[in-house]
Amino acid sequence: MKVTLYSQYFNPKNSRRLGRKIPMEAAKKFSDQKLQDILKTLRIDYEIKEGYYPRVPYEKCNIYNIESDLKKGTVIKMIERKL
């Protein structure tokens, strides 16, 4: 199953209203490199492309297309615990 994750989900500069999906404390430790390392340790195949998150169309972000049997929310929770 393909799942799309936007780096905006983890960005501490964004409010929940603008798309952040994890608590601020975990988001403070976020970086794109750290997210890539976490995906590698979880053995999740992914590809990165640059694009825009629909709620914040004026700010570029990375889009992670991942291949996983898990639901999107479950993957986000796993990443949050590793941050």
C-alpha cells in the first residue's frame, strides 16, 4: 500500500491547523535527514520528491512516498516515537 507523508506533518513551525500531526515536543527534534534515517531503520522503502502541502501551498516541502502495509497514522506514530 502506498502512503504519502509530507515533511509539514513534522515541522515545528506549523500549527496543528496548518498540518502538523505530532506533538510540538517531538517536532522540535525534526529534520529531513533524521526522518530519512528513521525510515531506513524501520526498513520502509521510500522515495522523495519536492512539492507543496495543500494546506500550505506557498511553502515548499518534501513529499515522501512510502511503500508500507501499515496505515498512515501508524507510520506517523512510529516516526514520532523515534524522534
